[in-house]
Amino acid sequence: MATENAPGTAGRPKAPPCVTEKPTSTSLSAYITGYSNVRKLDGASLIPVSCVQLEQGEPVIDFRPDGTLHLLQKSEGSLRYQGRKQTPPFTSTFLTFGFAPTTATLVLEQAGPLVVESDVLLVFPDNIAETYIRVPLVLRVLDVEVNGTPLDVGPDCRTVTPLRSPEPQPSKYPGDHLVLLGKGQLLNGTDATGYVLTSGGPLTGEVTVPAFKGCGTGGENLDRLLTASISGPGNHIRQMQGQTCAVGVEVPTEGQCTADRQPYVVPKPER
């Protein structure tokens, strides 16, 4: 994956540019990276550092019948890479069928809105946060090599539908999409622990990789080969999100944004 340091990012680990073109007072941006298991291949794929840009919704106070008090917020956004809603391309190597070394260049393309729902239970002194991130992502295959020999998958090789996670609210969020969950605590007077949208942290989920379509050229259909090699349920995902940059704030907090309003914190992937 090609990364670069744009102007204003000196001293920060290399990462793709993440400039919000028309920020508002509610704009946030952050980097995210991590691993996704590929259960059939008994391995894990590194998902590269990717830019996420969000517009925060208005916070809402919710008094529940059980007497608890919640602070709810719904935000929407997208992945951004070279003007497209996707991750940077990334390369993964596995042993296909247990013996053939296979290297694939992949990209995750966003196929619908990225929605972030945060629910903070306000219980003094420990506020408990639970955040769901939902986004439909299609897995596209750009290049494949088997035992060092190129396998021409063509320009349209991708999953038939977006990746699919178990959905706790299927009537509210129908359709196939990835679901990631982050849990954290905001202790009064101290830093947050676990995951909180603005400070980042670990997000986890599980995903089914659908069958593939459009793979192959010159009359050679590779759909069944890729489906047999990769597709299936039970693939665990663990992503790490970095500290957000409040892009539209006149004077951003030191250590959160670069001079040109990109996220300063580039997280490291964790298994």
C-alpha cells in the first residue's frame, strides 16, 4: 500500500491523505486500521490505514422507563481514498487449499451510508459508552498470483453482495452490511477507556464473505475458485480507530490535528 506524508504532517507516521474538503463545525476525521481473519484460509488479512470522515448528528437526551439516562448521537460519513469511498488497496498472502501460496490485491468499496450510533449511559461517576458502526462494504479483487503465476481476474471481480455481519436490529437496519461494536467508559476527570468515538479505540465484529462474481477473462470463469477459497462465515474483525480530528473547530486541540487539519494520530493494528 502506498502511503505518504502530505504537507503539515511532519513527525506523524505515514498515512494516506485525509483532508476534509468542506468542513463544518460538526466534521470529524480519523484513521482506522486492523485485521480481518479469513477463516477458510486459516489466516488474517491486514486492512490498511484508512481515512474516515464523519458529520456528527445532534446529541439527544433519552430518559428510559427504567429510570436510566442516556445520551444518544447518530453520525454519518464515509471512507475516503483518492476521492473515492474505499480503503486503499492492500495485499494479502495465504496458502490456498493448504498448499498453494496465493497473493491477492484487494480493496473494500463502500456501497451505502456509513452510520455511527453512540449510546452513553450517564451513571455518575462512570459513563458507559456503546457505539455501533454500520457500513455496506463490497470486497473487490484487483490482482491474484498463485505460486508466483499471475491469475487474470479481470476488472470486475468482487463479492456478489456486501459483507454481512449479524445485525442486532434487523428491522431498523435491513440489508447486508458490516457491523462493528466498540465499548468504553468515560470516567469523570480522567481519560476514556476502551472505545469512544472521539478518542478512538478497538472495534470488533464478525463477518460473512459472500460468493464472488465477475472474476476471470477470456472465457475463463474464476468465480467458483475464489468463492471456494475465501467465501464463508465466522471471520473475526478487530479494527483500531485513532483519536479524531475536529476539523471544523477554529483552534483544534493540540495533538489531535495536523497543521492542515488532518488526523494526527495514526493507530497501529492489533490482533
